[in-house]
Amino acid sequence: MSNPSAITDPLRVLGLPQRASEDEIRSRYLELVKQFPPDRAPDRFREVRAAYEAAKDPLVVARALLQPPDEIVPEWAAVIDEQVKLPPAMNVNFLLSLGNQDKVAQPEMDSVQS
């Protein structure tokens, strides 16, 4: 059998994201084994089996967790510029009215405690 640690990215071979759980890895492996059984697609089966063995290896999993995620992380400056262009979610008058509710609600609480 091939060396499981020789596969550089076993989760990519299985078609899974880097943060896939053990259950997701196992279910995907079973799907691929049904799709590529050893008697019909022996080469692909060997590749899937080696990727599954590597994905179960704790050292390979640790290396995958230390790598940055697949998705592109936006730069902070771009995110801030985008948020500045958006209108405020709440009206200024509404926000100011929230400050006055404590003064109105306070007498009600005093009457309840008496």
C-alpha cells in the first residue's frame, strides 16, 4: 500500500474542506468507494483509500489545521471601506430615543418595588 503521509492534501483528494470533521471524512470516503469500487476503478480506489488513511493520521490533520483556510480572506482596509459606504442600520433619532427610555422606565420600577 502507498504511504499515507505522501499525499500532500488528502482532504482535497476526497473533495472536502480543510476543516472537515471525522464523520464528514468517513461518509465522503464511503461515497467515493461506492462510486469507484476496486474492481472497476483500481487506480482511483487506491488514491481515495490512501487519502482516507492520510486524513485519519493525526499529524496530517494537525498540518492541515495549521495551514490558512482555502477561502480568500479580505484585507481589513477593504472591509472597512465597504462598511463606511453603507448607510447606518438605525436612524440617529431612534438611537437618541433609546437613551431617554431609562428615565421613563425608572418611575415604573420604583412603584413596583414600593
